[in-house]
Amino acid sequence: MARFASRHPVWTFIIVLAAAVFLWLIFAPWSAEMEETLGRKRIFLNAIFGGVTLGALYFLVASGFTLIFGLMRNVNLAHGSLYLLGGYLGFEISEFTGSWLIAFPAVFIIVALVGIVLQHQVFRRMDGEDLRQTMVTIGLSVVLADLMLWYWGGQSYTIFAPDWLSGPMTLPIISSIRDSGEIVYLRYPAVRMAILLAAIVIGIGMWLLLNRTRLGMFVRAGVDDREMLAASGVRIQYIFLAVFAFGAGLAGIAGIVGGTFQSLSPGEDTRFLLASLVVVIVWGRGSIPGAAIGALVIGLSEQLGLVYAPTYSVVFTFLIMALVLAFRPQGLLGSAR
């Protein structure tokens, strides 16, 4: 971030100014003239928080993808299938045990084991062969999608949150002011705020793991020069197995999150794979902060587009990607290699 600011002071100023205006729109009370121009503030706030929480879900999926694709250079186009598989398994486990929380570690372990099998049996045999990895994982995603359709059918599934997370919570943000002068604060689903908080904690933990621990040092060294690290006696294959398993497990956890405040149905795997690709392409491979910012931008563009330009909302995400590919192919936070 500091390097970007020093190299691009004008763009940094524009981004900071836009962020300041954005925060003012969120926290300041709106006048009647502003509501005539932009619509009711409550609708705007719901779109913002919907975009932020959707971005948290995208981050959980994309952070696993950026570990596997960005750091390890493994093209895993079956990543969306791991998301949907985790969601379906989370539904079954929560229904069987009656506990929403138990589903998270159980699904993480199961999907991580699937990731270990993928890395050991597929990617290890095609190391450095991007085209083969792409074609094989596309085939795997089709097979997994058909198997899930066969077993769970074409209907939608919803994972119910526990009672202590049901209902709305009051946030210290003014949504409107009544004629009597009474201030009305925004109320928003508690489960979405809990998911947002969990995504922030996971993101900080991943950044610390990769940048402040010995394991993270081995991972980054293995990406830059695998042969030299292996020559020093480090079992790099085991490290990559662990990273792949962790990224796959994150996708499985994201499936539970997606099934909780949206739904699970055939086709969701493709949707979240595309979102992960856009996040990694726009903000640079292997960057956890980049994945977080990219997921936030994509989530906000989708939700604000649905509210203010529903006809063209689906275009905004890919328009952002096209502009970045045209002017900065390595990603906004990526480095040219």
C-alpha cells in the first residue's frame, strides 16, 4: 500500500477522497434534497452493508483461491465445486447434529481432505503445466457438479443460523430522522455481521501466518525458488499439501456461510469461481490484502448495481476486470513478474 501511494500520489489522493465521501454518506444524516436525489438512506445503507457482507463471503472463497492459484501457481478451476460441496455437507451436518457451529470444523476437515487428494493425485503430477491443470480441473468440476446434482437434486437448500444469531441488531448508524426529530438507527441481520467479523479475523490471521511465521516464510520461499528450498532439507511437498488443504477448507467454510444468508443450488459453484477469478485478476495473485479489497469492491459493485442500475448490474464486475486487464494486467496490487 505504501509503495502504491509513493508511486501514484494522485490516484492515492483520489481514492482517499472517494473513501472520505463514502464514509460521510454512511454516517452523516441526509437532507431531504439528498434523499430526493439518491433515494432513501435506508435503501442505500442496506445496499452498502449487503455489499460488504457479500464481499466477506467472496473473500472467504477468493482467499483460498489466491493461496492455491496466486501463491502455488496451481490452476484449480474446481474451487467453486469445493465451495458448493462444503455448503451441502454443512447443511447435512447441521441438520443431523442440530448445531450450526459444529458444521464449520467438520466441513473444513472433510473438504481439506478432498483438497489433499486433489493436490497429491492431480496437481503434483502436472506441476507447471497450466493448460493441463485447467482442462483437468474443468472436467473435475463438471463431474463433481453432476454428482452433487444427482445426490442433492436441483432444489435450493438454506442453512439456518442458531437462535442467538437470528433477528436484527441495531448499529450506531443513522438511517433516518423522523419528523418529530427522533433518530432511527439502522437494524441489520446479526448473522451477517457475525460472518463479516469472522471474515476479518480469518483475513488478519492468514496475513500474519504468511508474513510473520516460519511456515509463511517457507511457503513464500517455496514459491520463489522451490529447488533451493528443497535442497536446504525442507519437505516442500508437505508444505504445499498443507496450503492446498487450508485453501480448500476455506472454500468449504464459505459454502456454509453462503448457505446461511443466501441459499445453495446448482450453479453456485460457477458463480463463486468466477467471483474468485475476478478478485485475483483485478487485485493481483497471492495477495491477501488484495483479495480482501477486491472482494469488497466486487461485492459493493454487485449490490449497488442491483439497487441503482439493476439492468446493468451484472456488467459492472466484468467491466472492472476488463479495465484492469487493459491497463494493468498484473493486477492493481500485483507486481510484474
